[in-house]
Amino acid sequence: MSLAASLDRRFAFAERGTNLRTEILAGVTTFLTMAYIILVNPAILGQAGMPVASVAAATCFAAAFASILMGSIANTPLAMAPGMGLNAYFSFTVVQTMHVPWPIALGCVFVSGAIFLALTLAGIRQMIVAAIPPHIFAAVAAGIGLFIGFIGLKNAGIVVANPATGVGLGNLHDTGPLLAIFGLVLVAVLHVWRVHAAILIGITVTTLVAWIAGTVSFTVEPYTLSSLTQTAFKLDLAGVFGFGGKAGLGIFEILFVFLFVDLFDNLGTLMAVTRRAGLIAPSGDIPGLNRMLVADSVATMVGACAGTSTVTSYVESAAGVEAGGRTGFTAIVTGLLFLLAMFAAPYAQLVPAAATAPALVLVGALMMAPLADIEWTDAEVSIPAFLTMAGIPLTFSIANGLAFGIAAHALIKLVRGKITKSDWLLLVLAGLFIARFVWLSGAA
């Protein structure tokens, strides 16, 4: 039996109306649409004090492992990599604001992946999903979009601190803001033209312009594997459980946010991509969903060991589906390309913040789409949704946004007399969030 025939049989090419050539092209397309993470993720985690080149290598390795695992055990064209939003939460909230050392933060990522795996195997995740209303999911996605968009504008110098108003407009005559604006316009135009690698092209061109203008000066050190192991297996699991007092409560908060956002981000992405690929069953179920979630949780744990934040499914996989990808071989091709990209990891240090900022802004804009699913004319829906969405960027914390939204939703249901026995988990979550606010205010 030929290799093509073996792959056809293994991945059901004929059954799903595809072939080896189409799957390879789809995998390349998916890689091009999400390769920007190789540059953006190190730029974000580097601000947490992590070595940029090592994080770039860890990003490539985690994306490769996760995508190949997803394609192999779930046979779905879904690629994975360290998630946007959670990497910002990791760097700006957990490490910089809560002062948790990055090895312990990596330990939290690992533990959240282990919890995710246990919940999936035990079937408890369905209970959590049922407890949280869809408009909170949508608001979290949009709030994270605003969060990372704000970080992008801040990194570019377009938005700066202002003692009178909190934030204000930066000096647009400076080189950094000008480069970022150039990059944002370029990325936006390419995206409107439906260029699959729009973000990656925008980052590359803006970096070249910065180098030509002489605003970036850096000499890449000789490539050695040892230089890329500065984050590998540096996670501190003992430190995760060694925090006490206010910090101890913070660790539980971190675990909850990593788990919550990863869980619902994955469910939304899985639903969107598998629906577009025609893989949804007539009943509305996603065949092999548990295997997909197992792959995600294992990938998060491996990613933490490699030295990166939470690994999650990428909605950019839809680009590969549009190119004809219908099986897990698409994800495997994407993973192999990430593995090859690992050898260019040291060069991530050459990319200035002004070049990656447009990617954050554009991805943030694209994350606004779920807001269309919220019934804004219904106060019971709009108030918790708004508090969730606004709370995330304005307090620089995904956890605060979640706390505002879930507590408000539970309180509104309670005063309207709409609480039932099935809402017990919602009330528990709301109670924990309210207790969290009381504890934090008392310990401040």
C-alpha cells in the first residue's frame, strides 16, 4: 500500500472529500495565518522577564506538539499554539501586577492543564459550561480583545499614562507610534484583501522598515540549542502551592482564569472550525470532542514544561478549512512547519514592539465579533455582559471582568426570582467571586 493510500485510509480523505495535496496546502495556509504568534508571544512574555529567544523556541515547540497531537488523535483540522489573551494575562497581570515569579506562573499553567484534563475525563466540564450563560462567554472574548488591543496601543506608544485622565494620546511624531501606525494600516489593508498571512507580512515589513530607518540595533548571538533551554522545565510546581495569604488566594484566581478562559475559548473555536469544515453531527454534537479537549489539556501541560503560557485552539484554523482542509493531516502539516520554524527562534529578538503592536490591535478587533450575539436591549443580559467586557481592560485583569459579570448575572437572577436548583454552581461561583473582592479589599 502506497503512502498516499495509507494516509487516505488513516485520515479518511475520501470520506471527507479531500486529498493529500489539498490537506498539505491547507496546513501551509493555516501556518501562515498563525505564524505571527512566533514573534508576538515572545514579545509579550519577554515583558515578564522571560528570555525572548527561548520563549520563541518554546512557542514553536508547543505549537508543533499540540497541532500534531490534535491532528493525530482527534483527526480534525484544528491547529494549536499559545493563546492570545492568556499570554497577556500571564505577563501583565500574573507576573507584573501580582508579582508572581514566572516559573511559578508556568507552574500554574501546568496545573490548570492538569485540572482541565481531569474535568474532561470526569465529564464535569459540561456542568461548568451549563452554569455560565452564553452572553458571558461572548463578553469575555470581547473583553480579552479590548485587553490585548489596549496592550498593543500601549506598547506602540500610541496610548500613554496620563496623571489627569489615567490614559492619553502619545506623541504620534515619535518613531515608535509612527511605525506602529504604518504596520496597523498595512495589516488592516492586507486583511481586508483576505491575504492569509496578513499579520505575519505586516510584522515582517514593519520590522524591515524599522531596520532601514535605523531605529533597531541588535546583533543575534550564534545559534545554540543550550541558549534555547532557559525556559524548558523551569516551571515551579512547588511554588504554586507554597504561596500563602493574599498571594495564596491569587494563585487560585490565576488557576481559575487559566482554566476558565482556556475551556470556553476552546469550545467556541472548536464549534466554529468544525462547523465550517462540515464535521458537526446532525444532533449538533462535535464528534471526538473529548479527544480534542484531551489534546488541548495535554498540550497546555507540555507547553508549560517547554516554557510558554496556555496552549489553545486557534480560530485561524478556519483559513486552512477554507483552503480545503478537512482532516487532522492539515493540523499535522501545520505542526511540522512550526517545528521547522523553531530553528529561527533566536531572530524573534530582532522584532521591535512597534512591529508586533499592530498584530495585537488587529487580533483584538477580530475578537469583537461575539458581541453581535448579545441581546443588548435586554438589561438582564446587557448589564452583566458590559461589566464583564469593560472590567477586563479597565482593571487590567480577566479575573476581575469575570467576577463582575458572573456576580452581576447571579444577583440579577436572584432578585428577579429566576434562580432554580440547577443554578447552584452559578451561585457558588458568584459567592466565591464576591468573597474574593472582600478579601482583596481587606488585604489591600
